[in-house]
Amino acid sequence: MAEIAVVGTGYVGLTTGTCFSRLGHRVVCFDNDAAKVEGLRDGHVPIVEAGLDELVTQGLEDGLLRFSTETKDGVASADFVFLCLPTPDLPNGSVDMSYVDAVAKQIGPWLRPGTVVVNKSTVPVGTTRHVAQLLGRDDVFVVSNPEFLREGNAVADFLNPSRVVVGGDDAGAVERVAKLYDGTNAPVITCDATTAETIKYAANAFLATKISFINSIANICEYLGADVRVVADAIGRDPRIGGQFLQPGPGFGGSCFPKDTIGLLRLAEDAGYDFGVLRSVIEANDQQLARTVAKVRDAVGGSLRGMAIAVWGLTFKANTDDRRHSPAVEVVRRLVAEGAQVTAFDPTVSGVVPELPSVGVAANAIEACRGAEALVVLTEWREFAIVPPASVREVMAGAAVVDARNLLDPGSWRSVGFVYQGVGFRPQ
Ligand code: UDX
């Protein structure tokens, strides 16, 4: 059992701290948001993550997990300090390191000799050494231990990782961090810090590449009359390709892929390399958003001005409440910009959406469709797939459905008179 301090209780920090307590370590999680800490102490988990609520409650009951705003008292008694801090992208595409820098400077004097500081957030290559300099200590260690957690699946991804990556200049410190994951039985890859930081960017950039690739193949299929669903299944059976992340959609989003692809592109440019493939991935993603909007525009006759449009889904994907860089929000923003009157439903949204102030928010999927000329499915919440098409038909003014996630059953929707369009295959 180790004494672990986790600084930051966002999607990564809360999952990391809680899952480490599940593995038997004694964990204290810090956040400067006192109300959030208070809620966590009562077992109130402010994010949607399958299984997290139960593990927080378990950790609190076992006395292995606690929450505090007093970073100093926990850091000073920790063997490991995990930095799980926001590293948002700045308007110019670079990474905002202000949170990491501030905490590194703050905790430096408090650390016990021999403590290992662990960078968990996705950070620019070179951050491990940068943090070591800010700590101003030669008797502590810094390693990179990038997270590979998918939102909505983070607990499972943490406890059953396909691999653990730990990178650092001190082999002993690297080994100590690797041992924290003993309870997961995952293969551990140890390397230098730069390599570990690069692994994280390369992983996300490749996954984003797969998505832009299948979105492009889907668009070609629409021209050719081929069916991308069969193409994806057939190529995915080749173990060299793999069947996951071949689902076409409105484009990738979230707090990672958009930021990390641009971050890696800039990194390559700074290193003097023109990463053209990655630039095309980013361009293809923006084109996919535009293509989704164009499909809706065409479905209502060529102009969105004054058109009532129903939208199902605002989060960046299903099973999360996160709307950061959501393709759904971006598509809605563009629909509104062209004059559409949008009413949306998302199971995680109630009340006005701050980033979409003019968009109506319905209490349920069918209400969102009342009087609408077209319905657009932008997030693959399973509950959308079981809404009876006939009930939707009764309340809609128009008969157009643009299913940007290939979630709905085309036959069922067409059977009640809808003009259904998916992604990557032609309406029959
Ligand atoms: C991603 C990586 O998967 C994870 O390993 C990393 O640690 C953090 O970034 P996340 O951003 O939570 O995780 O979501 P992910 O499931 O990867 O989806 C990212 C975006 O790609 C979403 O907008 C999703 O809808 C989209 N996507 C994903 C597709 O459009 N098609 C797919 O087949 C898969």
C-alpha cells in the first residue's frame, strides 16, 4: 500500500484517485473547489462515469479515499503526488500549462525527500523535465504516466488497462510508479520521459486518424453507393486494422482528440517536421462537421433560415455528460448560424445550454421533435435507438431524419414515412 496524493479531481484525477484506492492504496484527492470537495466527501460524484460512484463510496467507507482542499497537508506525507490538472488548449493551439506550473511551484517545498511526482494529464513533450525544474528539488523524482482513459469508460480503462506506460530518467522511481498498478495485471512499458509523453500523443493522434479515415471512406461510399457499415466490419476483421474506432459520425470531439492532434501538429512543426498526414486528419474532421450541416440543409430544401430543427444529443459522445469540443454542439452552432430554430434533447442536459443560448432544450426526445422539419441525431445515446418512429412522426412537421451516428434502424423509420439519411450508405 502506498500513500498517494492526487492534485485535481476532474475526469482524470477523480478516476485515478478512486481507482488507486480500489487497488488498496491510501489516497487523498485535492481540489481548490471547496464545494466540490464537500460534495465528494459526501460521496456525490459530479461527473457521469460508469462505476465511479460505487468506488468513491467504497473508498470512503474503507478509509482509503479522502478529499481535501489543503494540498499541503497531504502532499507532505505522500510517497507519490499525481498531477491531474487541466491542460486546456489556448486559442493559438498551444497548451495552457498555467495550472501545472502553479501547482509544481507550490508543492516543491512541501515534498518529502524521495517523493515521486507523476504527470498524469496529457502534457506537451518535455513537461516532465519542465516540472522537475519548477519543483526546484534534487531529492525528489518526476515521471510521466500518461492516462489512456476514455470518458464514460474511464473506470474500466483504469482497472483493466491494455498497458501502463511509465517514463522517467530515474529507473527506481519509474519502477516504484509501475508497481502501483500491480493489481491491474497489465503489461507495463517503461521508458524515458520524452518517449512516454510522445506515446500519449501518438496514441490519440492515431485514433483520431482512424476516425477521420472511416469518415472519409463513408463519404466515398455515399458517392459510390457502397455501404461503409459493411466496409468497416470487413476491414476491421483484419487484426492489423482492428474493428474499433471505425464508426463514422459527425467528426471527433472531446477534451482530448481536438487538442492533442493540434498539439502534436505544432510539436512537429516546432521540431521542423511537416506532419501532413495529421494536418489532413484535422481538416477532414472539420469537413465532416460541415458535411453534416450540409446534409441537414439539403434535407429541408436548401436553406435553414427559419427552419425548426430537432437535435438528439449534445455531448461529444454517448455515456458522458461532457460537451467540451463536442461535434454535436459545433453542428448545432452552425445550424443556428444559418438561421435554424433548434430544439435539442440530451439525457444529461436540462435548462439552457450556456454555449447555445438560443437553443431550446426539451424534456424528452419526442418533445424535441414537436413541429420540427427535420431531426438530426448527433450523439449515439442508446435510448434514442428505441424511440418509436411512429411517435416521432406524429409530432414532426417534416419527414427528414439525418442520422449522423448510424444509430437508428433505417427500415423502421422509413416504414412510417421518414426520409432517412445515415452516414456512408445511400438510402435504399
Ligand atoms: C480519448 C481516447 O480514446 C483515450 O484513450 C484518451 O485517454 C483520451 O481521449 P475520449 O476523448 O474520452 O478518449 O473519447 P473517445 O471514445 O476516444 O471518442 C473521442 C471522439 O471520437 C468522440 O467524439 C467520439 O464520438 C468519436 N468517435 C470515436 C467516432 O466518431 N468514431 C469512433 O469509432 C470512435
